[in-house]
Amino acid sequence: MYTTIRSMRFGQVMMIFLLSTGLMNHVTVIPFLLSTAGKSSWISVLVAAGLVSIWVPLIPYIMWNTNMEPLFTWIQIRFGRIVSLLLLVPAMIFVFFFGTVTLLDTIAWIKTMLLPNTPVWFLTFWLMLVCLWAAVSGSNVIARASVFLLPFVVILGFFVSTANIPNKNYSHLLPILEDGYSPVVQGLIYISGGLLEIVLLLFLQPLLTKTPRTSKLIFLVWLLCGLTIGPLIGAIAEFGIVEASKQRFPAFEEWRLLQIGKYIDHVDFLSVYQWLAGAFIRIALALLILKNVLPHRSVKRSNGTVLGFAFLMFVIACLPYNDKSFYEFLAQWYFPATVWFTLLFSGILFGLIVMSKKRGVNSG
């Protein structure tokens, strides 16, 4: 079996997650928060970040006690192949949908807002080709691309936020908790599904130079919280809760509202860079994990695996589907399943580590 090189520093990992999970929380999650939690949606984000911060210490604990080995190899050695497969299969399904949902959402946005007459297969092919190249090239390419892409994404984010200040009316946020605590609780499932994606660090642990500190992971959670609250409050302040909750892509609509002086408008093309930067890193990250999570005996077989998953994503994206059905799938299945999978998966790993220690097996 070929070995991977531990070359990823936590700073690089943080940038990857700010682009990847940042895209999910910044774009995909916001419409669901607005439609369920309304004016109280920003409170849902704060509560979710607090709850996830309590769960976060479990990640470095698992990494430390598994010696940062390939996770499923560690499980197979200590508990057998069957137990390893029972955890590996749902994990691969989770990661596969992690990338596929982003691909579908990105293509839907491009078709709806930018290129309605361009064939879906053409758009999907070129996006998947770039993501496949990054995944095959390895973690260093994805990490370095994140380091280059993220600063411009952040700059553009601050730009659209500040330039739209004349269009904002923060009285739209009042009164706070107008409908009680129930909407806040309903919104938790959506934002938690995004924040809990930090569990993917467990699949990347063979590539990391060292175990990240709990404090750094909590800091990452609150950075992702900030990436969500900014455009969320901006959408409510700019459009009002009634109009904002009807929009499919509120973050993009904020760009379309932007006007600089009397003569410059239609600068929403800048949002294309933000979205595609996040989508590229997110899909490439999914393919990289799917490539590395299986034990392969050669680089050739590893690349064959990632090519197969990329082709399957391409086929699914090219199938005819209704955006309303896709939206309902995310609301009713994807986000709840993400939360339950993450909590169960991390809980089971914790239990296996405890059992390993009781049986006297060296687990770290």
C-alpha cells in the first residue's frame, strides 16, 4: 500500500474549510434559514455555533487516540473488517453527497442566473474536470489553491457588505424573537448541518502534520458562524424578511442590488468568482477524501477510484431534475441526515476508542 505524506498545516486546512463549508453556510443554507426561522435566523446561527463548540473537542480527542492513522484502517485492525465497512460505507455516501449537492446547486445557479441556454453537460464537464485535476494532483494543490483564492473571496465579501450599506434598513430585524423560540429551533438543523462538516477533518488526519488544538477548531466554527451571519443579516436588512425568504439565492441577489455611484452597476459578475472558488474547493475536497479513504495498493488504483466518483457526480448532475424537488430534498433529507450522521459517527468512534482502551489495545 502506498503511503500519503503529512504535508497539510492547520492554517491551510482552515482556509479550505472557510471556502468549502463557507460556501455551504454562505449560500446554500441561508434560504432555508430565512424560510424557517425568519427574522430570528441569525439567532439560530449563534445558538448552533455554541452547541457545535461543545461537540468540537471530540474531534481532536478522536484524532489523538487513533494516532492520526487512516481512520478506517485503525478501525479494521482493532475491530475487524465488518465493523470498518459498516462505518466506511455511510461515510463514503456522506462525502459523495457533500460534493454532489454542491455541484447540483452550482449548476442550478449558473443555469438560472447566468447561462440559461448553455447545456448542463457542458457546464458540468468543465467544472468537474478542474475539480478532478485538483483531487488527482493531491492535497497540496487544493491547499495552495485555497491560500490563493480565499483572500480575494474575503475582500469581495467585505466589499459587497460595505457598499450595500445605503440599501440596508436594520429595522427589518426587529422585533427580535417576534414568533418566539420555535423558529430558532427549526433553523438549527440547517446551520448545524453546515458547521458539523468539521467532522471531515477525521478523514484528512493522515495528511495533517499534527493534531489541531481544540481552541483552533472552535475559532474555525465561529469564523464560519460569521460567514453565515453577515449575508444573512444583510439579506434581511436589504430586502425585508418577506422578500428575502422568497429568494433562491439571497447572497447573489445582494450583489445584483449593488451600485457604485451613478454610473457603475451590474457588478454581480464578481460573485461568480466567490461562488466558483468555493465550489471548486468543496467538490475537489470531496473527491480527495473519496480517493484517500479507501485503502489502495497503488496510486493508479487510487486515481481510478476518484475518476469513478467524479464520473458518477457528472452523470447525476446531467440527469433531469426539478429545482423545487432538489430544494425539498435538501430540506427534508440532506441537512437532517448530515446532522444525524455526524453526531452518530463521532459518537460511535468515541465508543470504539473507549472499548479499545478497556480491552488493553494500544490506541494512542
